[in-house]
Amino acid sequence: MISGSEGKMSLARFSISLFGVVALIAATLAAATIWLFLTDPVTVADAVKDGKVTPLVQALAGVLYDAFRGILKYI
């Protein structure tokens, strides 16, 4: 059986790990959005103007895919 302090420690580690994963995902999406804004401003402007996020999401997915593929070249 897990005692009270061990359970609290496990929950604290899980919380920190979860926060780290969420922060990493948010930072990655923010960097990809900035990169997309600098490299393809027309797509970003059209998405903002029309209020449609589909082209923006597709472009972000393409940027992330290209970055991931580039990283895998070096591994």
C-alpha cells in the first residue's frame, strides 16, 4: 500500500511531468506559428481575414512535419 507522503510525491512528479509536456507542446506550436508567419504571411493573413483555421492548421502541420523530418536526418 502507498503511504500518504509517497502518494503525494508521485502526484507531484506526475504534475510536473504533465506541465512539462504541455509547455513543450505550447512552445513548439508557438515557434511553428512564428516561423509560419515569417515564411508564409499570406496564409496567415488569409486565415485571420476569413476566420478559417483549416489552411492555417494545414500549414502548421506542414511546418512541423518538415522540421521533424529535418531533425530525423541528423539522427
